[in-house]
Amino acid sequence: MGKVSGKLTVYFGDPFWVGVFERIEDGKLSAAKVTFCTEPKDFEVLEYILESYYRLQFSPAVETVVKDLKKNPKRRQRDAEKQMKEIGIGTKSQQALKLQQEKNKLERKVKNRKQKEADAQRMFEQKQQKKKEKHKGH
């Protein structure tokens, strides 16, 4: 089993706070998006991760390059500050989320199509039943 790393980015996407979970496993990135109503506090985010992480629906995996570099602690601190100033999510994560959105859209279309066909079949059967009811008396 390879190395697994994760990252959570929380940002304000008008009108709600959004959290994007990124998971890199075996060189493949997948992402999940969560919407928070109000600005989440640190303890609320930690609580959410502990309770709901395994229920998240991650997007299909996208190939990515994983860099495994050892960094100086001061450099890591500067990078963390830089990330705090950035707004939004990375393009790889956006691609992964877009794939998930398209997958959900296709599933929804299939479900709606089946439902519509079932309703049409039920209506047809009702009409046939009414026709039979009308002809019984003659």
C-alpha cells in the first residue's frame, strides 16, 4: 500500500463556507466538497472530520504528480501562510470535483428516465384498466 495524504481547504464561496477535502493515494487525487452554513470554527471542523470523513463521497481519481520533498520548518510555515492568503481550490481538485459532478448528473438522469418510464407505464395500465371497466357493462 502506498502513501496516502490529505488536505482540507476551507474558503468562502458566496453565500456559504465551503470545505474541499483532497486525498492523494497512489499518485491519484480525488476530492470531496462540503458546504458549511456559517464560518466553521477549528473545533467544528475537527469534529466534522472525526464524525463524517468516512461518509464523504470522493470524486473519481485523477492522475497527479506527487512531490515528496523534505522542507525546512520555516519554509513550511511560509507556505502555510501563503496558502491561507490564497482563495479557492487547486485546478486538479476542481477537475476531480467536476468529474464527480458529471457522474452524479448522469446517475440522476438515468434515475429520472427510469422514473418517467415507470410513471408512463403506470398511466398506460390505468387507462387500459378504465377501458376494460367501461366495456364490462355492455
